[in-house]
Amino acid sequence: MNIELVEEYREKYSDIIPGYHMNKKMWNSVYFTTRNIPRKELLWMIDHSYDEVVRGLSKKIQQELKTDL
């Protein structure tokens, strides 16, 4: 995970803070108080987070996820 990207989002949007109940250096929590995060960017963040989690799984589980789609 790109630490610079994590910090960049925190600086760019007030609704993004260090991850709640997660590694605060690597993960962000996103709130929708101001609703100032563009939908396209929010969807990209969700996809990116999913990809990061899957990358940490075993190859066997990764393959199982691919076949379930």
C-alpha cells in the first residue's frame, strides 16, 4: 500500500481520517459529513482497498475469489 496516497487523501478531504480499528498508518476511514468526495474517486478507493486485501490473501483463496465472480 502506498503510504503517500493514504496521507494525501487525509490532507485532501476532511471526511477521511486514520482507519478506525485498523492500522492507522496504512488504512483510512471515510465519513460522509461534508459529502465532498467525488463519487468516481470514492469508488476507486473502494476498489483499491479490495485489491489490497485480496493481495494479502493466500494464492488459493485469491483463486477461489476469482472463480466465485
